[in-house]
Amino acid sequence: MSAFVEPLRLVLLADTPQWSELLRERLGAVGGPLPLSCAASWADARQLLDAADDAVLLTTPAHLPDSRRCSAPIILLLEHEPADMPPQVCDWLVRDQLSADVLRRSLRYVREQGRLRLTLQRLAEQDALTGIANRQGFHTLLAARLDEQGRRGLALIQLDLDNFRQANDALGDCAGDQLIKQVVARLKQYLERGDQVARLGGDEFALLLDRHDDLERLHARVQHLLEALGEPYWVDGESLLLGCSLGVALAKPASTADALMWHAHIAMQQAKSRQGCTYHLYDERLDHGMRSQVDLQRELRRALRKGELQLHYQPRLCLHSGAIVGLEALVRWQHEAHGLLLPGEFVPLAEECGLIVPLGYWVIDRAMRDMQWLRERGHAPLHMAVNLSFRQFQDSQLLPTLERLIDSCGIDSHWLEFELTETAVMRRSDYVLQTMRRLGHLGVRFSLDDFGTGFSSFEHLSNLPIALLKIDRSFVTGMETRPQSQQLVQAMISLAHNLDLQVVAEGVETLEQLELLREFGCDQVQGYLISKAVPLPELARFLAAGVRQPLLGERL
Ligand code: C2E
Ligand code: MG
Ligand code: MG
């Protein structure tokens, strides 16, 4: 009677030949396909173990490998009964007690143990819904691939669905699950030999691409991926569109799994902060030596303490009156070693770790003090727009803190405006509506930023207490030569006017764009044509000089 119908490879790593002789002799009596190979070193043993589906390592204490290096079960070969056992050892055999029966039982036991451990490991490293690797599994796999492949040609993509959360809220969890499965099916279709896919969290995925030294080919593949994921999805008979943001990082000779995942994550955040539905290649120059979230948090805290943050102001021109009627406060970080950093390089990360909350209060406070400063120098009152992220909106102290800040600055709160993005207002819409109403009682007003890039329902928009709608730069850029953009911009302007909202066009860079917007009835424009965002003293000079004639149009 043999317990070993399926083969079990035995790999022996020992320095004396006695063990191999003894084992061979006993194995003869055990029977079954139990091939025994002798390894001269741990490297040899590992190769033999990796080559078999089911394998056991038999070794002496002098050769016992670290548990992280050996995934096969280990049987320790001893001269005497042990007092205790290292944790990585599954069973042991003592030379003068080694009968065929003892060996058979030991091998049967360790094989079961090995299989159980493998199943548990698979469960811990697999996403239950889709069956692909989860974050932990992917990390293990990535670390192994980086080791093996000497990091050559590996590219890591991190992918985040831009409006999955809204779709999930609107359609329910069950439909959300179906959607995730469809996304995974599309990702799998895109894989080539040697590539891997994983689900890192709710709507975050990772792809490991093999052989990607050729940047052009990588670019083409990523583009193809964006297109494939941008096709409509069908859930419960309804068609649905999802945007996604991709960050790409290339493995370098010194890359670790953690660093590579962090880089792909930063790049993904940068893609997202642009406008979504796009990808961003990680650029080392943007790394600034901040290798982890912890580094960044420490640096940002220091920046807040040491006053390294600054506000620049970008004016908004009214097309009806030809006057500057508002400003947008845009934060910058004057880093002691890396120079002036733009918000795209730190705001998304500050949002993630929650530091956006104190940073945001600093911005509001600074902006109101600067308003006061301008007033004291005789400038006409202007609306001051401050960007507010969803995370700040969730802060329970938002209302009392704002009350305190408004009080202490002595500013009429009617001049204060908060810019919220479409994506932010569509999230937890009831809660957002309530908070907006409460803030509205303080006198502040709201605008909807980056309009057109998110996912908003007309009905919800019409219920929100919003005063202005800001058309995203992506529709304005190149609109002179793109009739489709012109139609879209026209439609957005008429939609806003139907809702009694004023319209601001962002990113106006040419006179032609300005003229078209004027023709379409747009109320205000903001962009490099009028001015870039500038520090306060420069803004004061700009305001004193007045608006240049070409911007005023013929009617004015
Ligand atoms: P946003 O609110 O949509 O701001 C407009 C961005 O477009 C600014 O970039 C501005 O400099 C840029 N821009 C304006 N006119 C033009 C133009 O004619 N051409 C081009 N190419 N770009 C133009 P910036 O300053 O890099 O800000 C990026 C984003 O960072 C902002 O987008 C906003 O979402 C966020 N942000 C900035 N300051 C803050 C802040 O204090 N708090 C929060 N939560 N977010 C902020
Ligand atoms: Mg804005
Ligand atoms: Mg904007």
C-alpha cells in the first residue's frame, strides 16, 4: 500500500553521504514515485525545488535556509532528538530511529502541511471577487520578479477608476461587483506573456508589464489600454462609461517593490490631478527624494511650520465689464532644496494623508489676509476663490474654523468663494449639500471647478447652491480649430445659464479663444492670456496697471 500516487520530489541538502545512502534504502521500502535528488548548495536545492510541483527539502541544521527563502516544506535531519525546533521546520527525522514507516508518515504529513500552507497563502494573496492577485500577492510577486529579472524591462502601471465610486453608489454594490469583473476581463485581454495583473483595492489595479525597454511601444500599449477601458460597460442592461487614471513607473537597477509601487502611485495621482482619463509616466525629477508617504508627510509638516507654502493669485476677467472681478488662490511650495513645487506635485498626496486639512486652513487664512492687504492699498473688492477638496469638506471642524477665520480677518465673507470639483460634489451628495448650505449661511459662495471632466447629473447640479460653473481648460485648449469643442463649450454655457449660473472659462491662452467665448456669451475668463498666477506684490502691480486694450473687445 503506497500513500504516494502523485510524485513528490525530495531534495536533499546535507554535507555527509550517509544521509543519502540511508534515505535511498528506506525509500525503496516506502515505494511510490519519490525521486530523491542531492543538492550541493542552497542555490542548487532551490532550483530543484522550484522545478517540481510538489517538493520537500530534507536538510541538516547546518544548511537550514531562512523561511522567507524556502517556500517548500522542510524536514530537518538530526543525529539526536531535538529539544526544540526552528519555526520554518515542518517535521524532523532522527538518524537511528529512521524506519521506512516513520519516513512514510513524515512525508505524508509534510505534503499535507505544504498543501494547506499553499492554499492559505493563495487565499491571503488573492482577491476574492476576481481571483487575481490582491495587493499582498502582487507585492510578493513583484519583489520576486525584480530579484529574478535584474529589473530589466519591467514596467509597473497603477490604475484607478475615476468615477467608480459614484457608479457604485448609484447602481448598488452588486452592479459594482459586475463592473469590477468586466474591468478585470478587459485587463486580462490586454496581457501579454510574462505580464501580471492585480487588484490593489476597491477600484485600484496594477499591471506588471514585461520587456518594456522600448518607450514608444509602452506608450502605444498604454494608449490602447486607456481606449479599451474607455469603451462603455454594460451592467443590468444599462450602458455606463468609466474614466481611469494611469501611472507608469519603469524599474531601475536599484528599484525595490515598495519604491516602484510608490512611484507608479505618485504618477497615477498626477494623472488624476490633471483631468482623469489619462496617463502619466513617473518622472524622477519630481521625486524630490521623498521616497515614501512618511517622508512626504514629514516634509509637508515642516513646510507648514516653517512657512514654506505660498499663494499665487490668478485674476479673472469679466467679459461684460472688462474689469478684473475675481482671483483664484493657488498654492505653491517653496521647497528649500527643490525650488518651487506646483500643487499637482503635492496636493493629491496631501489629500491622501489628510494633511490637506491643515494646509487648506492655512490657504484660506492667507488668502483672506491678502484680500485685506489689497483693500488697505485701495484696490476695489474682488471675489477670492479658494480650492477646497472633498477631504476638507469632510472635516468636522470646517464650519467653526471658518467662522473663526472670517471673524479674525475682518473680511466680508460674501467675497469668499470655494471651488469644488464635480467629482467632489457628486460624492456623498446629501452630505455635501448639507455642508454647502451651512457654509452658505456664513455668506460664502461656491463654484464648480473643472466642469465637464467629471460625472454629474443635471438634476443634482440644479439642487446645489452654486453660483458659478468653471469650464475646464481641456475644452478651451485648441477650441479655435476644433468645432466639436466649440459646440461643447456653447452647450455648457447655455446649460449654466439655464441653471442661473455664471460661467467662467479656464485656461484661455489666445485672443481667438477669448473672442469665441465672448461670442458664446461666457461671463468670465481666466488664463495665461490675462495673467498667470502671480505672487501678491506682482498681482498688486497688475491690478494697478489695468486691463490691456486687446482683451477688452470692440464693444468696450
Ligand atoms: P484648478 O483649480 O483647475 O486651477 C487652475 C490650474 O490651471 C492652475 O494650475 C493654473 O495655474 C492653471 N492655469 C490657469 N490658466 C492657465 C492657462 O491659460 N494655461 C494653462 N496651461 N494652465 C493654466 P495649478 O496652480 O498648477 O493648480 C492645479 C490644481 O491644483 C488646481 O486646479 C487645483 O485643483 C489644485 N489646487 C491649487 N491650489 C490648491 C489649494 O490651495 N487647495 C486645494 N485643495 N487644491 C489646490
Ligand atoms: Mg480651481
Ligand atoms: Mg479648474
